Amino acid sequence: MIINLPYSALRAFEAVARHGGFSSAAGELGVSQSAISQQVKSLEEWLGQELLIRGARQSVLTREGKQLAQATSEGLGHISDICSQLRDRNRKNKTIVISCLPGFAFTWLFPRLLRFDLAYPEISISIVTDIGNRPFSGVEADIGIRYGLGNHPGLHLEKLLQESLFPVCAPDLLNGTNKLETVSDLSNQTLLVDETLVFGASAPTWDYWARACKIQLPSSIRTRKFGQANLVVQAAIEGMGVALGREPLVIDALRDGRLVRPFEQTTKSPLSYWLVCRNELAGKANIQKFFNWIHAEANSQHSLPNPISP
């Protein structure tokens, strides 16, 4: 049976016992010292026991006071811990964890996330990167942004972006010593290659682009390989060579002039970016808000700038 306890007085007494005086307890609880003293006095009257021996500088607990102080400390401490856990759980419920490749996160998602934060300040986004582009399990994240053919059986799946493929380079490379006027001029350049594209014949490689565009690449050509797509993009921006641009990863750099298209030949990639999550999460309000927002961002993506001739 739970009796009607004087909780405010117990909270005041616990603070006095912990601090060893009324002044510090009053400061913690944000009330006057006289109010704290009155609360403790009313508790003593309710119990019929003296809890404190009051002194000019310090108050000392009686035997009964020590007994009650231990009980209130343990009880209120446990309640505080449970409340903290519940509050943390509520905050976690408002956090969406997204798993995606670092290249996509760095070049496309990060520059746009501030707009989501402004539109939905109550929802927190946490990003985890998956270098291996592993199948989405739904354990490590709420939403996966996956690159590939969209083979995710048993999960909720929505296509986000399909990409076009085309060569890109820094503007200065067009007018350098080894000019880029035709595809044959690639023999004098370094091709920048993302070696993480392990999709067999479907991989959006230089050879795939050449076959699709019916172009013959130079037989002898220098390459430099990178372990992440965003490194390929950054190397192209720095003028280290010519990269095969994958539209979502280079569209911002094309828009602001850090990259240009030296040739007009463009083809669609067989691979796309997909939103994937567990079926039971697909209808959740916060998940839907993120899906609607990111689809709107993808649909508003600017068209490709025209090629620039040297």
C-alpha cells in the first residue's frame, strides 16, 4: 500500500541531507532558505520524529534522519535514473539513423541536410557510412541509402536517383599542355578510377561508358585508383586527371564551376540510389517526413550543364 507521501517535503529534506545545510539545498531547488526550512519542519511534524539537529553553520542528521536520508537518496535517485532513461528514449525516437556510402554522403547528402534541419528541427539525423555497400539489414540504421540494382527482398524500397555517366575534369585541364578536345586526347591524361565499384558487367566504369557511347578508348592510358568515390571527385577538382562523373556525386561541382564536362557523350548508368528500410518503419511519421524531403531534393536537382570546349 502506498500512502499519501509529502513528496515536496521529502525532496527538500533529501537536498538538505545531501548538502549538509539549508542554504545549498535552497540554491539547488531554486527556493528560499526559509521555504526549505519550513518544508523540512512540516515533514518532521508529519512523521512525529526529529530529523535534523540544527546548528548555526551546519545541520546534523539524527538517527531517524540518517535512516530517511538513505531511503530518499536511493528512491529519488532511482526515480531520476528512470526518468532520464525515458527522456533519452524519447529523444532517440526522434533520431533517424541513416546508413550510406561515404561518397554519396559527402558529395550529395551533407550539402543538403541543413535544409532538412531547418524544415524539421524536432528530428535529429545521424549518419553512419558503410564503405562496403553491404545489403541493408535494418539493424544498424533506420534507413539505408543503397547503390545498385535495388535487390532488397523483404524490405520497403523506393528509388531515389538514377545517374548519368560522363567524363568530368577541372576547367584548367581543358587548356593545359595536353588539351582535351576529343576522346583520343585521354591518352595524354590520367583516368581517375573508383576501385570500389564491384558490380561486374553492370559497374559504371570507363569501359562501360565507352561501350554504351560506342567510343573507342585509347589503348594505352594511365589510371589512378581510389578507394572512395568522393576521393575520385576531389582528385578531379584538384586537376589530377579526368574522372567518370556519376551525376549525383558531381552535380554540385558542375554547377559551381569546380568541374566541367569536356565531352558531350553521356549514358545512363545501370545502377541507381535506393531508399530502403524495414517494412514496419515505412509508415512512421518521421521516416515519411525524411522520405518526402529527400525525394523533393532529388526531383529539384539541376539539369546537367553543357560540355565546355577548350
